[in-house]
Amino acid sequence: MVARRTDHHITPDPSRVLSRLFVAGHDDFGSHESRTSLIIGRVMQLTATEVRAAVVDVEARFGDRYVDFGFLLEAHAQRVANRIAPDVALDAE
């Protein structure tokens, strides 16, 4: 099989975007913690200002692809909330 460049371009169709949550499991990369827990730990280290800036950025890039993007983010957050220690206070934002 030979591949050749053409003038054809594939562009994304925002009306066909899936909002499936990916939760990384226990990946074998040298740690006993899951990748998800490590990512949550990094996010928990962000300041409120950094979090707000990240949310604004994510909403700007992806918000128009979904009917209720805020609800989607909240639903996904609830699915991984059990990985946060119960004594940790979270900001409602």
C-alpha cells in the first residue's frame, strides 16, 4: 500500500463529539498510585486563580460542543470524587 498526500482535509464535526469520561487505572509506570490519583493530587496543588484560568480555558475550547458543559464537568467530577480524602475542603467553584 502506498500513501500519497492529497488536497483533502478532514475537519472535526462538533455536533458528533462524545463526552465519555476516561479514568486511568493502575498504570504500570513505577508507582503504586493510579494515574488518576496522581493527576488529582496535581490539580489539588493549584491555586484558586490557576483553577479559574484553567476552567475558563477549557470552557472556551470545548464548551460550545456540549449542551450543558458545566453539568458534564460536574458529573465527571462526581465520578472521581471518591479519590479525594474526605477531610479535604473543596471550593464550590
